[in-house]
Amino acid sequence: MKATTLPLWAWALLGVGCASTGASLTTLKSTYEDFEQRIRWADDVGAAAQMVVPERRGAFIAARTRDAKDVSISEIELLDVHQSEDGEKATVTSRFRWVRLPSTSEKIEEVKSLWVARGGDWFLESMEGGPFPDLAPRK
């Protein structure tokens, strides 16, 4: 097991989850890891987009299509997870390392991702920081 997933596993093993929506932290762990892999390797934008809230999917796909060759993510490290008391939201803090061409300098930044529970599944609502400005929280 990667050391970066240890905090999320600890919560999942404690059985902390959302009874009202059926979306558990175990489900979040699986969804987050799948999303992380797809955006890091840019292997399937469409599949990654299915993990974004429906109202932001179109913009997400357009931005990934436009930036596909310009953004390269070298590492994503899970740092922390906080679930709201009602279990409807979770904030995942990660450390992203990436390069956006034409720059050759790697950026390292802590990113806070807001995930929301809908119908027993978790969806990415916004991302504060990191290489995806189109996912910034709406004001």
C-alpha cells in the first residue's frame, strides 16, 4: 500500500461514512484514486470527467482537451481527508507536482479538492490550487 493512501484507509477502516447518502469514505478512496490516476496519466479524459459534478463536466473536458499536451503531472500525494459532519462533503488535501509548458519549472502545490456525495457516489465539485484553474471554486 502506498504511504500516501494511509490516511484515507485509516478513515475507511474506522467505518466512518455517510449513512444518509450511502457514500462512504471507502467509496471516496476508490473514486479519488481512480480520478488521480486518470488525470495524472491523462489516459481517459471522458472517464475522469464522469467523476466531476455534471454541471462542470463540459468545461472540464474542454480544458483537458485544450491542455492535454501542455500539462504534465509528475506526482500526486494524498495528505489529508476531512468529511463534513453530515457526510455530504469531503475535502481531500493533496500535494501536486506538475509542469505546464512552455515552462520547464516544476510547480509543487497543496491542492484542496471538494468532493460531494450524490446518490451513493462521490463527485469532484471544485479544486483549489493545482494545474486545473477551470475547477477553481465558484464565487
